[in-house]
Amino acid sequence: MQTFQFYAANLFSLDCEKSALLYSRLFSFSIWSKTQNHAELRSDSGFVLFIDKPSLYCNVTPGTISFTVPELNLKEINLDPLKLESYNEKNMYVSFLDEYSNRIWVFKR
């Protein structure tokens, strides 16, 4: 059985650089990376905020949460009745959808 640890919250944006600057200023988050398509911010306590522009490889939707696991083994990650939406073995993450299209990302820690 995998041990899931809450990892991050995800936000939609059409200009991730602009949004990163806004959230950094509002909440004193450190900006770890920022481009037009993706930004990562972190709080002092380790909370991560991803800001993404939708793309072919990054399906940003409302209701997105992310978790990490020690090993990304699809046979051990049993999230029934969620639907496997995408799997990227190279970058070590997987995406599932629930019946309402809320997305759950799982990253290898």
C-alpha cells in the first residue's frame, strides 16, 4: 500500500509569470520557477503552489490536488474508482480523474 502525502495545490492561468508574481507578493511565497506556461512557488512551511497554462501535457482543470508517493508503481496505486487519465513514466507522474473530472496528480517523491 502506498503512503500518500499531500504535495501541492494547482491553479489555472493564461500568464503564469504574472500569476506567480501576484501570489508571491500576496502570500510571501518563494518563486522556484516561472515561465509563461508554468510556475512553482513554495511557502516557508513547504506548501507548493503550481500555476499552469493548459497544454497537451498539462491538463489544468478546476479541482486539482497533488500527492507524492515513494515509488510510482501503478499496480500498487489503487485509486479505484478513479479513471487513469495520463501516465508519464519518464517524468514520474500520473493523473487520475474522478466522476466529476476533478484531477488527482501523483508524483514520485
